[in-house]
Amino acid sequence: MDIFFTNLKEEKHKLLIKNLTKEIEYLDYLISLHSDSEIKCNKFLNDYSNSLFTPLHEEDSAGVILN
């Protein structure tokens, strides 16, 4: 999967890709778990995904950081 961040410096680009890869692997792990309560699992994943990204600046919609 190719992700391009044109406004980021190369070192920040690599760090962001590394962090996103870790988060995707973590989410893949959570999804692979078998939960007794599917509703609780779905709520946890939704809450987690909603808190994952925030804009760096209000006027900079292209920038994201991991919470």
C-alpha cells in the first residue's frame, strides 16, 4: 500500500508510516480475536478508530498525528 504525504519532511514521513503500520497490525490483531460479546468488541474498535487521528492544525487538513 503506497501512502504519499507531500507536505511532510522525509523523516516525519517515515515515522508516520512506521506508526501507521504498527496501528494497522494492532487493529488486525484485535479483529482476529474471538470475542464473547461482538457488540463490546465493535464499540471498542469504533471508539479506538475515532480517537486514532487528529489534525495537526485546523487549517491544515492534510496533517495527522496519532493520539
